[in-house]
Amino acid sequence: MEILNLLFLAVFVFIVSTFFSRNSDLFSPSRIFLIIWLVVLSLAELKLSYYQFEWSWFSWFVIFVSIISFLLGIYAIYSVNFGTHIFSLHEMRTILSKKDSINENKFFFWILTLFSAYIISYIVIWIIVGYIPAFTAHPNFTRIGWSIFGFGLFIHLTPIILYMVVVYWINFKDLIRRYLLLLIGIITFGTFFLLYQRFSLVFGILLIITYIYYGTNKFNFKNFFILFIPIILLFIGVSSLRESELFIYYLHYTAKMKTTMQYAIFTEPYMYLVMNVENFAFAVEKLERHTYGLYTFDFIIALSGMKRLLKEYFFVSDFPKLLSPFFNTYSAFFVFYRDFGLLGSFIFPFITGAFTSHLYFKMKANPNFHTISIYGMILVVLVFSFFIPLITWLHYVFDFTVIYFVTKLVTKQNIELIHH
């Protein structure tokens, strides 16, 4: 498969080269999506673990159908909007620089409201469960059970609270409110960090980067790396807290790496990236039956409270045909194939791509805090599409709904500037 890797490299170099063209949008959906998947597929082709295997033509076909279908969805909306006036990145930043584009009082109120819901839920879960993972003997295991249905949803407000605190600091100068929100941000970050989870923190940082890129003139490579470094530190830092040096060596052994022990520190990030698509490629070959919407519409079934009952009734396992018990994710597209086969692998990625492109063009045609925030939410889905089907999860749909309505309520349209 050396030819494939050369092809991936050529496409990757071409996409990166377009970053340097004038008026290039670094965060356009097709660019982000392709870069993520080219990197992951190239790394998977290195086969540095004995758990990895040579994919069949059918596995490659299903994966390519999913990727191409998603891109076709993006292109379909691009075609519909061809010729429609959209604002350049510079014009967007000019529009967003208007300090009266967000209602300050409403914005401050909603940040306080969301934080109150978060901290109350945190305390309730702490009381009922009886522990905080960071203060237990085995936090890497106890963190999994730290939740209560209903209250657990509000814990996932973490990225939204952190995002809104930063946006307030960028746009408003009221010192008392700024320092109160800084305290709220520190408490939210600190308390969530004690849960030994990192995804929501990275989620929040990605939202912040998206807003800074589209809504301010503060984005440059220097500031990007200042924001990018905390993401790396979060992954390394939380892993260091969760895993001793002995565990890192143990992970290297259990991952059946072909590399020597001196490269053990790279085991987790490598396997974190590649085993999702490896499991995807393996499972599509072995899957014997489909589940007809049980996973694609997981957020609806989970909200109804019938999720566990349906899985028990139909004898459905969340993790079919794993290559290793230590790695149990399949990427975003597996749920569509699992539910509806090849038809699902074409239709649902196409719909997702079209929806993503629609939100992107909506933001470019009418740039404001609301449209940028919504696109930021879908951008997170693209970044983690190699890993998890985030868009089907209840807590993501909950966060999406919250940020949609809150940002819509606090955003003021500057019609005069937009029409000029």
C-alpha cells in the first residue's frame, strides 16, 4: 500500500500549500476534514502494532465511500451557494470587531446561569457517588462511573462555560465582571480536571480557537501555537496524572508495538489515532447484522431512557469485533455502516457534510457570535471524526442546543454594517 501513502502525502502537501494563498480560510470544513483523515490513514498504514492488519479491498471501499460522501455533501452546498455573496475573513473580523454585537448583560447572565447549573450538578453527583476520581486510589477507572443520568449532562457544559468566559474577556472591559468570570473559569477548569477527563477541555479550547480566528484580529501563528500548546499539555498532563511511567511501559507491551521500549511514550498517541480506523476496517468485514438506527439516533434513544433495554432485548454489544479489548472506538462513520450498511455509509456522511457546509456558508454570509459559535461546534465534530461519532451523542446534542439558543439570545445583528 506504499502507493496509497504516496497519494495521501501528495494530497496533504497540496492542501497545506493552499494555506499560503491570499484570503485562504484555514478552518474551512473540507480542509480540516481532509487533513485529519489523511494524517490518520497515513499513520495507520505504518502498521507499528501487531494489532493492526492489512485491510481488505472492502474495508477500504467502505472507508472511502464514507469520506467521499462527506465531501460530496460539502460540495453540494457549495454548488447551491456558488455566486452568493459571502464575506472575506478580513470583512468578518471587521464586523465582529463592533463591540455592540453582543448584549453584555444577557451574556453575563447566561454565563452565570450555565455555571450555576454546572456546579450544582457537580456537587449533587459528588454527594450521590461519594467520591471525586482524582482523590481515589485508581482514578483512571473510577472516572468512568462518575455520573448520574440528567445531572451528568450539565457537567458537559464545561467547554461552553470556558468558551464564553474567554469571549467575554475579548469583548468587554468591565473589570469586576471580568475577574468574577475569570474565577468562574478557573473553578470550572479545576473541578473538571479533577475528574481525570480531557475531552471537554480540548473541546473548549477548539471553540476558543475558532472564535479568535474568525472573530478577532488576534489570530496568527504565534497565538495559534500559544493556544495549541495547552491542548498538547492537556493530553500529556492528564495522561501523566492517570498513568505512571510503569503504566506507559505496560501500555507499550499490551499494545503489541513493533517499536522498542524507548519509544513507549509515543504508544498512546499513535494507538489513539490509528486504532479507531483499524477497528472500523476490521468490524465492517466481520459484522453479521445491522442495528437499524440504534446508534445513528443514539441521542434520541438515550434521552428516552430505553437505550439499555433495547440493547439487552436485541443482544447488542457496543463494541463488536474489536481487534483489542484495550481500544474500543471505531471513528465517526462506523455507526452509519453498523446501522444501515453501505447505504448508511453513503447517505448519512453526505447529510453530515451538507449540514456542515450549510453552517459554514451561513457563518460566512452572516458573521456574528451566534453563527461562529455554531460552526465552532461542528468543527469539533470534524476534528474528532477519526475517533468518535460525536454528533450522535446526547451530551453533544445537549451542548449544541444550549450554545445555539444562548448565543442566539445574546447576539445583536449589526444590519447596517453587514449590508455595507
